[in-house]
Amino acid sequence: MHKRNAIQRNFLDHVRQLRTTEQIGFFIVFLLLVGFVTVGAHFQWQSILRDKKSYIELIGQSKIGQLESWYDSQLSEAKELPASPVFIDIVAQAIEKPSSQNLARIDDYLRPILRSYNYADSAVLTPDFHVLVSLTQLAESNCPEVCEEISRKDSLAPFFTTLHLTSPYGKPGFHLVIPLVKDRQKAPFAYVVQTFFAGDYLYPMLARWPGNEKTGETLLLERTDDMVQVLNPLKLVNISAFSLQVSVSDKNAVEARAGLGQTGVMVGKDYRGKRVLAVVNRVPELGWTILSKMDYAETMSSWIPTLVIIIVFFFVAFAAILAGSYVLFSTRALSASRSRLELLQRTERSEALLSAILEHVDAPVVIIDKSSAIQFSNRAFKEHFNDILPNDLKALQPSLDKDAGVLSHKLELSDVRGKALQLYVMPIHILLEKQESLFGYVMRDVTELESALEQVQRLNRDLAQKVEAQTKRILEANEELRTIASAISHNLATPLRAVESFSELLETKAYDQLDAETSGYVLRIRKASANMATLTDDLMTFLSLDSIVLAHDEFNFSLAAQDITSDIIRRSPKRRYQITIMPSLKVHGDGALLKTALRNVIENAFQHCSDNTVASIEIGKYGESGIFVKDNGIGMTSDEINSILKPLSKTETENYVPGLSVGLTITKKIVELHGGSLEIESELGKGTTIRFKF
């Protein structure tokens, strides 16, 4: 104990023995360190809080974006049914004459749509709400909730009902009601009711939390009178859908504040009574409120290591101040004498090194005084001029302006043997403290260099002429090739359109007169002409890529993929699809070309998926800025991959139909024009993955 007190007094004595300015300096440094750490901790806390708020807000926007995308796609499909005269006539005939044949026609029309969009049930109601057709009978399409909303809204446009427990099995779900109007009538003559079970898409989408937070949870809320109803099952507590209600009078509950209309990021308590960080967004089209939240304690847990570091740093800084004062006082005298000794030693060493360097360099160096007497000359100077200063050097006076820099002068001098030398001379003014200034001349012999430079310049001129001539020949050959290919493509387009038009006319007008074999021949003619037309268009696109000036705009791969897959589904509605598209896949580039590249890949994927299986396509993010397109098609070998990436490659394998291909070659070239690369990974029987790396 006494020893420790003695050490402490010894440290404090050294601090007191420091100069006043040094004590103030140490104190200021200590305050600055503490202040810096305190301010850094504050900004670190604010940064963590701001990042977590942005993070939770981004999660809420992601949920809203998924719902809106799903909502828009459903309404887009729903608007196509009333616009179909064929379907309107089928329903009208079935209402007028509800025979099994007419009802079966409705079933045949609606069942592919039910499979494509994964509806729980598709039904047709008469104007008095009687069920005319129900495809699955898993839900009562004329339940009181549906009838009440049809009567209340009295709309001619498709709309969604509220989320409720559907009859007869009590599953949470809702309905898409599509009024059917015939001959510009003011009232619908029938209703198509598409039923969704919330457990098929809505609840799993809400339950998925994109981060690693264990307390992350999303609630679907709806206000009824003075209560806020939770419409989805809970993740953190085993409570089923429609089983939890929160009173709007509880001002501290984030669910109640959301029910009162507040939106955005907020901090409060949830239904468990725990403090949470939450974000609230509205879905006005469906009347829902989306609340995404996570525990506040988990949000701020990343600040604990920072607090520990601050405490440790405070004690280390205090110890460093005491140790620094002791070292400073103890070594001041020794440091002063040692510095003088080291300075003397460095001066002597520097003089020796400088003399050795100047003596062995090939550049002549000479130093003179004001009377032009040589004070120093190295070996190279003595070899060329002995100890005689050339008269031309005396005329070169160094500049006395420090800011002017060192100027070089080119001189032609003769050495003691009479040899002409080409020299670059740099005059130097050497200032010495309390002594007469000196003048120095550093010379560089460039005689051989000048001769070699002249020869190189002559060779460069000859080479430039040859390169220019060769480049001109290559450009002319490329332009001639592009002109020939363009002419071929244009000349093929007109006869191809004639073949396609006349074959279509033959199939239309002589359909009843052709047997099955002849009809097959006509169909093969149409397909071959269409493929040839596509090939000529692709060839023109491929030839024009080198002359296109790329745009540099933000391009959304996710939206483009939705448009392309929707177009493919409309063209082949009888196939089964499973499509997964990651949202917000964005890059900067030429949107038209990038969409063409993506379309070629997606259409190639669907084309080589078996008709007997579900065509599965997954589009997601690869690396920092790339995307991938993965399918479950027939796959390719390495030889097939190398073949399809070559222009006009001829694919004649057991997996691909014989023919010429340009599509993936165009995709590869578009990606390369954007500074990226195209990678293909495939396995026979298991599918193909194509990656866009930017």
C-alpha cells in the first residue's frame, strides 16, 4: 500500500515539475481526447439509431411494394375477363340455359386462370347472388361478406373484399369480385368471384423477415370501432389470425397509434409490452395497415461494444498522460545532448555519402566560387575536362529566385580529346550561412540519347503510317461486311413476310379442305418463316450494336422481368409456371438494350422447359451489382454452351432443335458493351443458370 502511494506521488511530482505550458498542454490534450471520444460516442449512437430507422423503414417499404405489385397484377388480369366477348357470351348462355355443357365451358375457361394465379376457388354468381359455377367449392363465394360488399360498392370495376374468415372452413381469406356487363348495360348480369386464402401468399410474405433480427415481425392491422384487429398470425407469440385486438385508447402501443392513422417510423410498446422500433405504412387500395417492428433492445445492442471501448480508452488516455509527463521530464536533458551528438554524426555521414555519390555518378559535376575557381569536381568532370572550367559554363548564371526552380540549358561542348558532347546543364546557386555563396553545375551527357531518340522518332513515323494504312483497310472491310449482311437481311425480310402471309391465308381459307398432314405442313411453313424472320431481325440487331450510343439511365430488371414473363404467360396460358423475381434489381445502362438481353435469356429458358412440368424461373441478385436467371429446363453440355454464344451458331444436339441462333450472342454482346460479362452454368436434366456480371 505504501509502495503504491509512493509511486503515485512520484508521478504527480513529475507532473508538477513540468513547465506551466507543458502542464496546460497535457491537460488540453486530455480534455480533447475525452471530448473527442464523447462526441464520437454521441454521433455513433445517432448513426446507429438513424441506420436502424432507415433499415426498418426500408423493410416496411419492401412489404408495401410486394403487396402493391401483387395487387396491380391481380387487377390487371381481372380487367381482361370483362373485356373478353367470348367469355361474356359463355356466361350469358349458361345463365340463360344452365346446362352441364354450358357450365363445363365456363369451367374450361376459368380453370387455367385458377391454376396460373393459384386461386383457392373461382366461381360465377348470378345477379341475385346464386352460385352458377364453383370450380373447387373450397369457399362459399356468395357468403354474406361478398354479397354485402357487392351491394354496398355497386361498382362496374373489379374490386377486393375485406379480409375475413371464409366459409365453410373458417380459413382467413378474401375475394376478388369481377362484375360482368353485356352490351353496355348499366348493371352487371353476373359476377366472377376469385377466392384467395391468406395462408397461400399473404401470410407467408408478411412472415418473411429479410434480416437476421430474432424479434423482427410484421403485423397486418385493421381498425374496427375502438379496437385494432390483428389480421395475421403472430410470429413471436403463438396467436392465430383474428385472435388479437388492441384498444386505440392505449397511446403507448404502436398498434393503437397505427390504428389512429399515424404512419412512418415510431418508437413505443407492442402487444407484449416491450419497447420496439416500428414503421407503419398504409395500403389504401385494400384499407390495410402494415406495421413492421423489432425490439428496441436488439436494435441498440450493437452500441454496447462502443461503450466498452470508450471506457477503456478513457483509462488508457489518463495513464498515457501520466506516463508521458514522466518520460518528458526524465528524458529532456538527455535528449538535448543526444540530439547535438546525433546532428554532428549525421552531418559527417551526409558529407561522406554525398562525396561518394558525386564521385561515382556518370554525370559531370563541378562547384566554383565567385572568382570561377574550382572548389570541387567529380571523377566524370575530370575525365572530360581535367580541372579546366569551359568558358561556355561561365556564361550560365544560376537564378537567385528561389521560386523560379532549376532551369536546364542545352550546350554543345568539346572535351579534352576534342569529342563533341551534347550536354544538359543545370546551374545551381548554393547558399551557405555566414559564408560566401558557391555556384554548381550538374551536367548530363545526352549525346547517345539524342542519336537514339532521332532514330526512334523515324521508326515511329514509319510505324504510324503502316498502322494507319492497316486500320483503314480493316475499317473498310468491316463496313463492307456490315453492308453486305444488312442487304441480305433486308432482302430476306420481304419474301419471308410474303411466305408467312400466304401460308396464314392458306390455313385460314382452306382449313376445312386440308387433311391433318397437309395442315401440319402449312404449320411447319409458318413456324419456319417466323423463325427466319426472327433470325433476320436478330442479325440486324447484332450488326447495329457496335454503332449504338449507349444511354446511361437507371434500369429496373425486376419490373422488366415482370413485363416479359407476363407477356409469355399470356401467349401460353395453358402451361404451368412458378416465377420468382427479386424486387429492386437495378443497374445503370441502356434500358432498351438491357431489356432485350433479359428477354432473350427468359424466352430461351421457357422455350427449353418441358411442357409436362412446371416451368420454374428464378431471377435474383448476384454479387454486388449482377443478376442471375435460373430455370429448371433440360440443361446444356459445355459444348452446347460454347456453341450458342457464337454468332449464327448451329445447334444440332439431342437437347436442342436444329437451327441457327443469335439471341444469346446478342445478350452477351449487350452485357459486354456495358462493361460486364455473361456466365452460363448448366447441368443436363437439372436446368441452367445465366449470370449478368456488371
